[in-house]
Amino acid sequence: MEKLVYIALFAPLVSSLFAALFGMMPKKQFVGVVTSILLGISFVASAILAHYVYTTEEAIKVTLMDWIGAGDLHIPFGFVVDQVSVTMMTVVTLVSTVVHVYSNGYMDHDKSFNRFFSYLSAFVFSMMVLVMSDNFAGLFIGWEGVGVCSWLLIGFWYHKPDVSREENPSISPSWAANEAFIMNRIADLGMLVGLFIVYWNTGSLQYDEVFAQLPHLSGSVLNAAALALFIGAMGKSAQFPLHTWLTDAMEGPTPVSALIHAATMVTAGVFLVIRANPLFSMTPEISYFIAVLGTFVAFFAASMALVNRDLKRIIAFSTLSQLGYMFAAAGLGAYWIALFHLAAHAFFKALLFLGAGNVMHAMDDELDIFKMGGLKKVMKWTYLYMGLASLALAGIPPFAGFFSKDAIIETAFNEGTYILWAILVVTAGMTAFYSFRQVFLTFEGDERYKKYGFHPHEVYRYVLIAMSPLAILAVIAGFFKGSFEAFVTELLPEYHMSEHTHHLAWLLGLVVLAFAVGGIVLAYKKYAKGLKRDEALEATWYYKLLANQYYIPNLYEEFISKPYAMISDIFWNRVDMKIVDATVDGIAKFLYGTGDGARRMQTGNLSNYLNWMAVGAVLLLAVAAISAAIIG
Amino acid sequence: MIGLSHYLIVSAVLFSIGLIGVLRRRNLLMLFFATEVMLNAVNIAFAAISHFYGDLTGQMFAFFVIAIAASEVAVGLGILIVLYKKHGSLDLDNLASMRG
Amino acid sequence: MDNILSVLVFLPALAGLLGFVVNKESARAYGITVAAIEFLLSLWLWVSFDTNNAGMQFVELIPLIPDFGVSYYLGVDGISLFLVVMTTLMTLIGIASMSITENVKNMVVTLLFLEMTMVGVFVALDAIVFYLFWELSLVPMLYIVGAWGGPLRVYAAIKFFLYTFMGSLVMLVGMLFVAYIYHNVTGVWSFAITDWYALVLPIDYQLWLFAAFFLGFAIKVPMFPFHTWLPYAHGQAPTIGSVILAAVLLKMGTYGFVRFSLPMFPDASVMMITPIAVLSIIMVIYTAMVAYAQKDMKQVIAYSSVSHMGIIMIGMFAMNAEGISGSVFQMLSHGIVSGALFMLVGVIYDRRHTKLMSEFGGLAAIMPKYALIFGIMLMASVGLPLTIGFVGEFLVLVGFYEVSPVMTILAGTSIIVGAVYMLSVYKKSFFGPVTKEENKTLKDLTPKELWSFIPLVAIVVWLGVYPKPVLQPIDNSVKAMLAFMDEKAITQEAKDIIKVPHVSAHAREVK
């Protein structure tokens, strides 16, 4: 089994290095094939491991070698394959494999085909390190690793120039990449501080040792550690106020958005909370804060998705919103439900993004859904896939999203946090509305694309086949809820609905369903017949507010980026040059000036020198006499 | 009775005359004379104090000073002659090539 | 080879003297050969170094002026060993990658002399010998900046020389005073650092002496506000000068703190934790912001050096093994990474004769190999895990967290501000469309350039993934030093703060 662990972990690394060998060469089709196969191997290994853990109910622990050892701190490269990590491994490798195969088609005409696969596989490796590590430091390796890969992949088309925010809200791929990296770094500082708190209070960074020590720690330490770690999670999972990078990250190629910014990396924050559940379950205040923030983000992001016109950004906002759901579940103590939604979401959201990729491919990278419409005639399969994924996302039974999201909403009710419950229910309605607004505007109604001169066509058949596992899982994943619960609650705390909730379960489900169906029906009425723009609505302040993401990116620019640049400039030109350096030069100038002044004594006239000598002698005599008088 | 203090006063007066000469004169030859006057003022003091203490070291030192002064004059006058040949004058105001 | 250290110190100097008779064409090959031999010798030193012994090894002791206790006294421990290895490595790579065409012979000879002084500083165990090499190292650097530098070279060279020289003089006074006290206490003269360690000084003496040494070291580091000579020196120095300056010469300052200030004045060091930490935090944040404001690529790297040295300084005053070991490791890491970054700036300067970022843009498409190596070094510089930059930075911050969480968070912003300026350099130079016509025909790295970067890239990754071979000897010596400082400290406060590490049950298990 140990070998399988290493195969699952290192196959993506080998894949990445292999592709990197050809990174600077023109497209080589076999690079795409080989990397996809290696990822497939990693998936098979993960699946076998999952089966092993499922049947034996025991975790596999391996230690590769020591990493850092200094003072009392010892960090090994240790990996653990237990119920939680194996779930993540399977989900990650499955989606990655699909995305790799898909990218063969999507990146077909790209000059940097090989480079793309190198980055993509490197990302999978980092993600595997993140989920498999048996200590916080190893998690942090993966954490930063996915950050860099995300930076590389968002900025993949780095040659595009910067444009104004009005023209493209993300400015440019390289700008979006830097924004993502820096925002994540802000959160990573929190994460690092969390590690420090854990280390100095428990003497270790190994999960099992740390969790064993937790009961001996004081409440304030636990709160501090939980808060710091959650700040880290907020960055990676793009929670408010560190959320703006996620929508800008849509500048990356669409397979990247599917894999990194929907299915895997952004869920790392949720994974962290689930992984550290012993810590978070001991800090009810922080957990409640997580749940509230999660609920807020769920609603907040959904509201921005309502009016957006960008195909990918809508899905990005919906990702944000679903991450909010996951945090709400984790914050309320239903860790396994959060993990379940994480997995189910990975399938249908990746499917949705890949579908969006197909549309973009067909539409020459056009993203404005107002310019599409009626695509169902030429893109039957993509319509089917995106429709399925949207149904799952909207939480319509029997699709995956229904089971996972309904459970979260039920949890909110069960915990007695009725306000959260109400917000989550309303958000579910909004989710259904914006998902189907997008689907209908893209695939139904009048064929607006003809006006803009596009010639859409369906993508390669193998690409469609590659997407099918995700489609199947988006449909059926929900049926495994029971066995999934049994499986992961071996490790995670169980969560049961109270008697009361249990009785009301069908009613609650019905309410959620009503909102979801209502959303879809509304979207159908408004958009299925074609686009009818409501100028009056679009001119209202609240529409503008939503369309401009509550002006938060502008606020960040005005109140953080610009002042930072300005202060930097002042520090350099005013402080460093005019004060610090000028002081040093001032001292030098003073000495130089004194010398220059004293130079006048050097007249070259012997007589003057003799006079000076006499003056000096008299002065010396005087000093001698005075000091003799004082001492004597 | 002529005592030590008289000698010392003479010495001091001579020294001051020499010093004023050094400070005021512009001619190098005159400067030399002024220096000689100062040296001899010191010699008087040496001899007088030596006698006062009954210690011959002072008088010995006076001889030493005379010897040094003699050699200094020998070398110095040589330099003066060369200078005079070169510049045609011994006026210090004309000899300021070391101006800083 | 009992005299390996003497060989290491004087081989480059003797070879440098011989270098005058080598003809001009082969000067460069000669320099590479000598530097390679020197590097192999230093590797041999590492191989035969006993990693379990925390004390001084390869000790050589020859009395020079017995009446005043001055002796030729050399030795290495885990702390200095790797600085020596790094010095020889960076000199070798520096000479190999050198792109200077004028007076190559003089440059090679100068560099070999410089190598002698740098190795000498790191292995000297006698204060006078240390001081000798310390001051001598200024001369070749003055010459390198002054003779091969840019338009302001004379100003920069003199500023560098006088500034650091002034600090060193104050340090010399401190050294003489320590020797004087030593004489008063024991009745014999000695300038041996190991003898001085045994000296227990009263607090006020410690504070004054700490201040005297501080001035010498802090200017060299350079700590805020003594840092302004550095941007000028880097701005004017030729590439090779910047590489050596950033990689090795700055480390002499931080090394001085570990070698002298901490073990000799433990109580004063503990009392000075807060002021030094404050200065270090200013270094980290303030210079990172100044770096962000720069328009010249080389100046960004120069200021980033100051910022990173702040991390090294704060780790050193963590007073626990995590922090100090991390700090020493970070010295190596910064040496390799900033050296490489300066070399990278040199590559583009050789091609375009400008370092202004506004002149570049889109280089990633034209020079992919260059962009790749720059990217790797950038990531090492911002402290990405599994690169060399992370290990030191992480340990430093872990270590200092025990002293002050708030100040650690402030210092930890280095991972943010560092990313800000480095990514902005990368974006401005490598991303975006190619706008300048001259850039369209630039050549990617030549094999010579590529091969000088490959060893550095290998080290960056190797020591990021598996730092143990280096970290462990450092850690051993640091632990020994801490135990010794704790024993020697006279105030209870210092004893409380200096943390003597114990071998925990877990550590034994891992071993």
C-alpha cells in the first residue's frame, strides 16, 4: 500500500517534470497524452487506496524523510491516507484526469501546449501534498505550491497587455495572477501565525500529536490558533474580504478555472477546517464566526452572480457562493456534510466550467452571454452537460447538489440558527435563478451570436466523452450520501439532526426545493425566449452596485494599492533619499567642509605658518597652565 | 646681587624679541637671526638654571643647542643661497608655492 | 591536511600574486581553475567536518605576538563552515559567469584577493586576525566598484569604504577594550575569541561593548538606518561586484553578531532584543516598500537584500535554536538567491545596457530560459516552500514568535511585501506584450550563462527539499552556543529568555 501512496503522490510530479522537459518546444501531442495517463495512474492508485481504507477502516501513514530540523522543531515529509485525505485524493485526481484529457482538446491550438501541462500537473502534485500531508508544515508546502501553480496558470497568457478596469474587470492575466498570489500571501501570513501558535503550545506540527495536546490548552490559545488558521483558509477559499481574486482568476484558461478555481484549490480552505476539526470543534465562537461568514459569502456572491454577463464570472461567483455553503456547514460542526458538498460540488462545478470552456471554444473566446443564445442547436451535448450541472448546482433532486446542499441548509435549521437558515434558503433560490439565467441565455432563445459573426461548433468527441464521468457523478453522487457518511465519520465527528428537525426534514426540503424551482421558473420566464434587456433596471443603483461587485475592487485599488504605491514612493524619494541618506551625506559634507575651511590656513607663506605656530604654542601653554592650576 | 631671576628675565626678554622677530619679519635671513636670538635666550636660561641647581646637565645642553644651531645655520644658509639664486629675493610673501 | 584552513585562506592570495604573470588571454581560465580548486578544497573541508562535534574544528594556532596575546588562530564550526563553502562557491560562479571585457586579469586577481579576505573573516578565531581580514576585504571591493563601476562609481566606492570603515574602527576600539579587560582579569593578554568567550562582563561594560561592535556589524549588514551605502554600491558596481557584495560581504556583518555579540555579551544582547527587532522590522517593511518604488531592476534587488537581511537579524535575536539556526541558514539562502538575482540582472544588462524595467516587458516570450530561472529565483526569494528561501524564513519567524508574537507578525509581512515587489518586477519585465523593438531580437541565455545558473538552481531546490545536511551542523553549533550563553548570562532576565533546547522524546524518535 505504501507504494500506492507514493504512486498516487508522485505520478503528477513525474508528469509535470516530463512535460517541463518539452516546455520550451512547440506543441507535442504526446506530452498531453502522457501526462493524462500519469494522472490517470494517480487516480487509479487513489481509488485503490480509497477502497483499501474503506474496507480495512485503517489509515496508512508513511514518512518519506526528514525535512526541517532545528531546535526542538522536527518536521518530516509524512503522509497520511485516511478517510478524509483519501476522499480528497480521489476527487482531486479524478477531476484532474478529466481536465487533463479535456485540455488536450481545449489547448489544441495553443503555442505553449507543453508548458500548460507541466503547470497543470505541478498543480495536482501540490494539491496532493496539501491533502495527504500528516502535518501542518506539509500542508503549508502544498498550500503555497498550489498558490504558485495558480499564479502560473492564471497568468498563462501573460503576453496580454493591461487594459482599463472598464474594458476588462481583471485588467490582464498577469495582473490577475499577481493579485491572486498577493491576496493569498496575506492570508498565508495568518496561516503561518497559526502554525507558530500550534507549535509553541503543543511542541509539534504533526496532526495527531497536536490534536492529542488540544485538551490541555487554554481557550484563548485555541481561539487564536483557530482564528489564525481560518484566516489562512479565507485566502485560499476566497472568502470575504479576500474574495476579489477568484473572479479575476478567470483570466486563466478555462480548464484551469475548472480544476483550480472551482473543484480543488479553492476548497483547500474548507479542507483545512475539516482537517483541523478537533481544533475548531473546541472553539465554538470561531466556528460560529466561520458559519456566519460562510453564509454571508454564499448570499453576497450569489447576489453578484445575478446580474453578471460574463459566462465564467457567473460560475466563479457561484463557486464563491458554494464555498460559503461549505464553510457554513463546517462552522456549524457538520464537517462530513461540508466534505460531502465539497466532493459533489467538485464534480458538477468542474463539469459546468468545462461546458463553459466548450462554449468559449465555439465562440472564439467570447464570454458575454448577451452575445450568445440559441446555441443548443449546434452544441447539444454541451447543453446537456451544462444543464445537468446547473440542475445539480440548483439543488434539484435527484442530482448531487440536492443531497449535499439540502443537508447544509437542514443543518442550519437544526442548529437553531434560523437567520442563517433563511439566508441559505433564499440563496438557494438565487443560485437556481442565476444558473439557469446563464444556461437559457447561452443555449435558448434567439441566436444573437449570428449578429456578431460567430460560427460556433461542437468540440471534439473525445473531449465530450472525457467529460462524461463528471456528468455521471453530478447525477448520481448524491445516492452515496449514506455510505459516504458512514465512511468519513470513522474519522470526522458524526453529525445527527435532532428528532425535531428529522420530523420536519421533508417540509424543509420542500421549502428549499420551492425556492430552487421558483428560481428556475423565473429564469425561464425572463430569458428562455430570448434576451429582453430591461434598460430601466440596468440603470438602477442596485443593479450597478451588483454589476460592479459592490465596487470592492475599486475600493481596494483606491484605498490599498494606490496608497501603498504612493507611500512607497514617499519612503524612497522623501525618507530614504532626503532624510536617511542626506544625513549620512550631511555628516560627510560637514567633515569635508571643515577641511575645506581649514585649508585657508595653508597660505604657502612661511610667515603665516610661524604666526599660527606661535598661536598654537601660546594656546598649549595656556592649557597646560590652566590644567596645572585646576589639578594642582 | 644679581640672582637667577635676573638671568631668567633677560632670557625671557631676549626670547620675546626673537619671537616678535619671527612673527613680524618677512625676510628669511632676518627670520634666521630671530631664531638664533630665541635659541640663545634659551641657552641663557639653561646656563643660569644649571648654575642655580649645581647640575651641569643644563650647561651641557646649552652646548648641544649651540652645536645644533651652528649646523642649522650652515644648512639653512645653503638653502637660502639656493633660494636667492632661484627667485632673486628672500621675501617670504613671494615664496608661497605651497598655497593650499 | 591539518592546515586546510590556512590553505583555504592563502591559496587564493598566492594564486592571485602568481596571476600577475599569467598572460591576459588565459587570466580568466586561470581564475576559474584556482576558484574551482578552492571550492573543491572547501567541499573537502565539509566532507571531513565532524557534524556531531559542535565545537571548533581544524584548529590552527601559531602565536604571532606572544607578549600581546595575538596569534594566528583559525578554526571552523557549524556556523562558519557553510559560509566558507558559500564564499568559495559564489566566487567560482562569479568568476565563471563574469562578463567583463576590460582588464580581466586585474579583476581576476582582485577577486582572488577578495576571496582570501572573505574566507579569512569566517575562519579567524583571533580578533586581530579577524579585524585584519575584515578591513582588508574593503580594499578589493573598493577597487572593483571604483574601477569597473558605472558613472557614479567613485562616489559609491568612497561612500562604501568610508562608511564601513568608520564602523569598523569603533569595533576595533571595542576589541582592544575587551582585550584590556581580559588582561585586567586574568593577567595575560589574549585576542583569542574563544578565550574572550569565557569572560563574564558586568552589564554596563557589556552594553558599551555591544554598542561598539554593533556599529561595526550593523553598517556592514546593513541595518536601517545605516543602509544607504548599499544601493549606491550595488547601483554602480559591476555584476560580479554586486554578486559578491550581496552574497558574502553582507554576511560578514551578521556573522559578526553570531560570533562576537551573542556569545560575548549575552545579557546585553537580551536587553537589546526589542530595539534590534524594531530596527529589523523597519528594515523588512520599509525597505520592501522602497524596493517597490524603484524603477531600476537592480535597485529593487539591492533594497530587497536589505529587507531580507532584516529577517536574518530578527532571527538572530530570537535567542532560541530555531531562530538562530534559521537565521544562519537564511544567510546561506540569501547569499545564493540574491547572488543569483544580481547575476540575472547582469544578464539583461549585458544585452540591453539598461536596467530600467520600463525598457523591458514581455521578456518571457523572447527569453524563456531566462524567465524560468528568474522565476525560480524569484520564488526562492519570496520564500516558497521547497525552495531554500522558505526554510530559513520559516525558522526565523517560528523562533521569534516565542519572543514576541506581535513583532513576528510584523516581520512576517515580509512574505507579503516581498511578494509585492518581486511579482511587480516580474510582471513589468517579463509579462505583457513586447513593446520595445530592441527587445524582440534578444538572445536567450548562452550555454555559459546557463551553466553558471544551473548549480545555483540545483542548490536552491536541494536545500529547500532536504536542508538537513546543512541545517544539522548549524543547529548543533547553535545549540552549544545557546547552552553556553545561558550558563554565562548573569541576569535572571537573560537566563529566562535564552532558551536552551533539550532533545525531546519526539526528536530522539525521529532520529
